[in-house]
Amino acid sequence: MIIEIGIVAGEIWHFLENRPNKESLLSEMINCLGRPRELVLMSVGWLGREGHVVISGDQDYKITLRR
């Protein structure tokens, strides 16, 4: 499972890297990646813990790639 979380974390990184402001709403990211919601959440958490993304918002979280 840890390998799959890491793979999806990489997919999130590339997804955000190609966005105009290097950011996305979590719901949009889940829809675009086509991965299970729980797996995307774990991967975003991993990236957040390592300081690679900033997570903000209340209802629909905004995920921003740290520059």
C-alpha cells in the first residue's frame, strides 16, 4: 500500500505542476486523477507532511504545490 500511496503522490505532484497557479481543489483533483478518494487523501497527507504542498480551506480543500 505504501508504494501505491507514493505513486499517487507523484501523480498529484505532476498534476499540480501543470496547473496555472500550481493549485487545485481536492474534489477536482480526485475527479481528474481517477484514483480512489481514500488513496488521494493519503497521498495528499503524505505530501503535506513532507512539506511539498500547502493544504488550506474548510469545505473543499485547496491543495497548492509549495514553491
